[in-house]
Amino acid sequence: MEKGKGLMVDSRRWAVDFSDNSSSNSTRDIPDPPGFTRASQDQDDSTLSRQKKDAESNWKAQKAWEVAQAPLKNLFMMGFMMWMAGSTVHLFSIGITFSALWQPISALQGVGKVFEPYKDSKVDLLGPKLLFIALNLGGLALGVWKLNTLGLLPTHISDWVSSLPPAQEVEFSGGGISLR
């Protein structure tokens, strides 16, 4: 016998046809196992897809709240940096103050872009957006407060009218402690 000739087998004999020819109801002849019906499988698929959409909506809402609370960390960091810069006018304190003013302004301009990935019909973004805006307005107020402590805000009449003398700072001394 030649090598390989004894292994020739009709390929159609071992082939299995998995195509569904609807002419025969052979699948209908076999009963479903106990506890399984085809209608419940379709219902389970729709329930599963609904649960998946609900889980995605919950995830988007959670992430939107996390993004909305992010400026709070920035507020504490900026406050600490402003405190470390001191209350004298020099390059470092002006740079930190400018940064404290610029970051909230640029964040407020891009509120729509920040929350764009979390937009969904089931997710209410009004609360996270309002929190984001409020925290950034707090950061802006912190920057304005620093400008005031540096004396760079025009708060006296003499700052606006050049013919008036500047306001006199009164300083009291009390046992080594300066009270303004």
C-alpha cells in the first residue's frame, strides 16, 4: 500500500451541516430542557441590555460628579501656594495670583467640553455642572482676595482720582504684635 492512499476518506461523510433549513422542524421536535424556554432567553437578553445601559448611565453620573468635585482639590492647593507666597508684591506672588485667576476662568469657559463625555439621556448633568461652576467661582474669589491682600485692587477713592492723597494706613503697636 502506498503511503497516504489508505487514508483517503470521503470528506462529505464526516461533514456536519449546521445551516438551519426551515423546511424541517427538527429543532422543534426536541423539547427544551426543564426551566428553559426560548421566550425567556429573549426576555433575558433585553433585561441584560437594559441593565448594561443602566450601569453605563450610573457610571457616567458617578464620573460626572467626580469631575465636578475636582476643582476642590485645586482650591486647597492654590490656597496653600498663595499663603506660602506671602503678602508682598514680587514676581512669585504675582505669578501665583495670576494662575489662581486664570485657571478658574479657563475652566468656566470650557464647562460644556468638560461634561461632554458624560452626556446621556438618563444622566442629569445640572447638579455636577452647578457644583463645578460654584467651585471655580470660589477659586476666582480666592484669587481676587489675594489681589486685595497684595494691594493691587483699586479699593480707595484715591486709586481712581489722582488729585486725592492716598489713604493712610494706621498701624498700632501692642507688645510686639502689629495690628492693622
